Amino acid sequence: MQTLPHFQVGDRVQTIHPLVALPVSSSGTIHRVAPVGNLYGVLFDGEARMRVMHHGYLEQASSKKRTVGKHDG
């Protein structure tokens, strides 16, 4: 039996399937975890509203992080 992904509030995730107005590899942050149904509230980068997403559409985002410093332009 396959182990389901388990995300926590604050985890960075990305989509693994295309959705309406949300291509594959769209990144976001988990803001809510539903107690049932393997559902997560995700705020995707550049969006103002949180989307409810099933775990089957998400994976852990790559660990590459870009930090913005005062010299970035």
C-alpha cells in the first residue's frame, strides 16, 4: 500500500497535475490541513485566494529556495 503524502501548515508544495489556470509545478504554501479527506488549503504564489487541494495533486516543492537580499534588483 502506498503511503500518502503528509503536509503540515507552512510546507512548500507544488502541483503535479495541471488545473484550470494553474499549470504543473505551480508552487504554494500549505495554510490549512483538513482533518479528513486528505485535503489541504494552499495559497499559491501570485494568488490572493487559498485553494482546497487533494493530496493527489501535490508534492513537496523542491528544496531550492531563492532568498531576496537588499542587492537583488
